[in-house]
Amino acid sequence: MVYATALNDVTPSNTAKSTSVTVNVKRGATVSSTLAAGKLTFMCYNLGADPSVQMMSPTEQAAHTTPDDVYGDLYQWGRRADGHQVRTSPVVHGTLSGANLDPATGQVTGMNADRFVVSYTTPYDWRTPQTDTLWNRGTETAPVKTINDPCPAGWRMPTQIEWSSIFIGGWTFGAPGDAIVNEWTWHDGSGGTATGFFIAPTSGMQPLLFLPAAGNRGINGVVGNVDTFGTYSSSSINGENGFSLFFRTISVSAITPIVRAVGSSVRCIAEQ
């Protein structure tokens, strides 16, 4: 079964709908999934995207001639929205611990709270000791949102199983054409527009989502790979790393481990 429902959510519970909305409304689109429900609803834009593009359709986002407005922020794995996610935020060098971390939340506190943590030592995390439940205190199949989750009310970080379920099903890697659910089509960003993937129910149908190739912020604090790579965080972990959806022109991987100090895009999923 293919789901192709576009939503204009006016409440976190999605109990009311409107065709007349403002840029502050959190919009979602429902796409096919290989999970039992058969569908998942993702936010229509990256966290941190400029309000001017939040009400645009996927094709309008891709055609936007100020692509920086579309790309949004870059979060270190497990961190809340404290300012560090802004692409131009200041940096602090060295993995943080002890008094630099709030014991209640596990987050960076004090003068470093809005800083991107540059980490050059294994396991390349922004904090020590590592904590695996910063974004999910449940399980992979039954996630529970935490107070550190940067997504707004009614939304949460997706798990890696959820990311995988809208590409091909299972934990996999392949070319865009390998997808058995949804149609993934690369947009090359010609004419100074945004680069990334359209996600549509089937070939020839209007896309429901646009995932821009927003790049990432490396462990050195430098933003790179914009218009080349898309790295989308999940709440899941893979040993010392976080799991992410990673893509480039010729491939999509729903099983890519990314060190936790790297800054990645966030695309929220609706809470059930």
C-alpha cells in the first residue's frame, strides 16, 4: 500500500488540519514504510531551516535560489538545541566532562553551552563518558523521547530502523533505484538551487519530501560537503558512534555510523 498524504499540522496531536497556516506551523508528510504501520510522517523541512521556506512544497524548496535557507542546522549526536547547532557557532576544543556537563540532562552547561565541541581523540564524542540514551530512553522499536531531543512537541528524532524503512526496508545500502518503498530521485541543484533527494510514492508522482544535501560539520568544527552529502541523524547508536541516514548522488545508506562529535542534519518524525 502506498501512502501519499501531505499534512498541515496545527496541533502536535494532529487532531486539527488547516489549509491556511503560518510559518510557525510544523508541517509533515506521510510516506510509505516497511514497518508494520506501513507509513511514517516526517517533518517537511530540516530543523533550523529559514521560516521563509518552511511552508514551501518539496519542489519549491529544491528550486529555492538561496539554498542555505533550506539546509538548516547541524547537531552533534545527543545534544539539544542550545545554539551549538548553528553552522557558524563558536567552538570549544576538547571533549567535555565533569563540571562542564549538567548532571540532570547530560548536556553541555555554562559558558560552553552554545559551542560546537571539537574532539580529536577517540571515540570522537563531545562528552565523556559516553551516554547512549540522550535522544532515546526507550528501545529501537519502541523509542521514548527525551528532554534533550531537539524536535518540537509532537515530534521526535527518528530511529535508524525508521530511516531504513522508507528507503529499502531493513538495514541496507544501495543505489537510489534499489528502493522498494518510495521513489528516491536526485536533484542536482543546477542554477544555484538546493541539491538533494526527492522522495515520492512512485515514479512520476509529486514528491512528498525533499532531503537537501546539507553537508555536515566535521570533528574539526568546519562545515563541509554541502551540496554533496546528506547526513541525517537518528536517535540510534552503533557502538561508540551514532547511526545516520547518509546519501550522495549515487548511493543511499541507512546504516552509516557517524562519530558523535560530527554535526548532522535533523529531520523530525511525528510521535505516534
